[in-house]
Amino acid sequence: MSVHTIAPTPCLSAKAVASFYFGAFGALWLFIEPLSFFGLLPQLSKFSGAVIYLVLLLVPAVMLLVFLRWFRWHKTHHLPFVQIAIRSALDGATYQVRVAENMQVGEVLTRFLEILLKGPAQHQVKDLSRRFYPVLQVRRNDQFIDVHSNQTINMVGLKNHDECQVRAQLYEHFSGVMFSLSKRASDVGKQ
């Protein structure tokens, strides 16, 4: 069973990703092109030249993937984590999740739903998330207790190997009356 890691990593913008890719591409280009200009590379056929240019496009992509993996590790390796088990009634699975202690429960639940949206119960999760919001429940003394979503994992007191589940709570604006078929105030006095 794989362990999913939920941590507060800053997202890199598309501009930063593109600049890294084109920077790596340019550095390789500046290395290879002078070698071929001065005849230090062996003469290749046109097909081999096309393969080299394809490699020139793919190597920066691989470097970008390595950089993104390193960036995520660099931003999260020093954080304290708690590993918890979250049961999902939608697909019947128990997910092992590593969560950073300084994250709010609401953010953890949002990212956990993103994990569920990639699984077998994705359609059920989409349908439920329209009318319900998730509430984390932690097992304490053989019963599940709701956890407020504005608290951090550390404030809640979650420990390694705690058992949790996610409950769906109806949004308040869906439980109230949205419109009424009663008479208008101007029609009440006319009777």
C-alpha cells in the first residue's frame, strides 16, 4: 500500500517551469553546437542528427522532472509529519497518509479529496462535494469525534497510526429554504 504525502509545498508557476526548461535546453545547445561547429563531433547522417535534436528536447524535460521532485523534497524534508490511516466509505479502502503537522485540517481534507478524485470512487466524490463538505473524524476511546477544520494537525493532537474517517456534512445554505411559494406582502392586504 502506498503512502500519500500531504504537505504545504508552494506551487511553481508555469513561467518558472518554462524558464527552467528553456534554460536547460539553452545550456545543452550552447554545449553541443560549438562542438559540432569546430568539428569535434563525428559526422552524422541526417537521421542521426534528427535523433540528437530529439534527445536535445527530451533531456531538459527529464531534468525538469528531476528538478520538480528535488524542489518538493527540499521544501518538505524538514517538516514534522504524522502518518495516519483514513478510511474511505466510498471505495472501501484505507489510505495511509503522511500529513505535515502545521497544516490545517481543512487543507488536508481538500488535498485528500484530490487523492480520492483519482481513485475508483471519483464520480461519487464529485457528486458529494457539490452539496457536502468533508469533516475529519478521529477515533478516540472507541468513538469518532469531529475535528474542526480551522485547527492544525498538531493542535488536534493526531499521533502516528491514528485511525480517522471523513464524514460528509451538508452545506448550511442547502438545508435552508431557498425560495417560498407564500403570497407576496402586497397581496396579503387585498383579501
